[in-house]
Amino acid sequence: MDDPAKEVTIDEFKRLEMRVGTVVEVSRVPRTNKLYKVVVDLGIHGRKQTATSLVDYYKAEELLHKRVIFLANLKPTTFAGQKSEGMLLAAAEGDKLALLGVERDVPDGSRVS
């Protein structure tokens, strides 16, 4: 880690509720250039919606049915009139971005630890 001040404790990490989910709905957010409204199925934890700036990186059909890692306990907010109840996790470097997923089949809603 480059900056020890940014280090978190294990208890802080455990507060993050990251879950495996499947994207079940994707649509462009009207009057925006970069936003999708995405609904993620988190199994027994229900479905959550997010507004995400992925238009430059993924076509809607590439996102649909994609298995993702979803930060499910992020404080809800609104972007361009769309409810956002969490965040899709991704790795980014420069102009490259890749959504995080799982390499084996685990149920939607499985907790990431």
C-alpha cells in the first residue's frame, strides 16, 4: 500500500457487504451520455438497482446476465433521477475497465470475503 493512512482494519473491511449477483436488467438513463440503470439479482437478498457509468466500456447486451460483485450496503443515492442502491465493483487502469466477477459457480447473494 502506498499510503498507510488509507489502510483499513479487518473490522472496517467486514462492514462492506459485497455479494455475487447477476445483472437482470440494463437500460440507458435518458438525457445522459454515460449512465446505465442496472438491476442486479442478489438471490435471497432481493434485487438492487444502481446507476453506473459503464456506457463507454460495455454494451447493454454485454452486461445482461453478467455475474458481478455488488457492494450492497452502500448508502443509497440518486443519479440523473435514478435510484442507486449500491455499486458494481470494477478494476480500472487508464481508459481500461473490467467488472469483477467470480470464477466458479456460486449462488447469487453469496458474500464476498
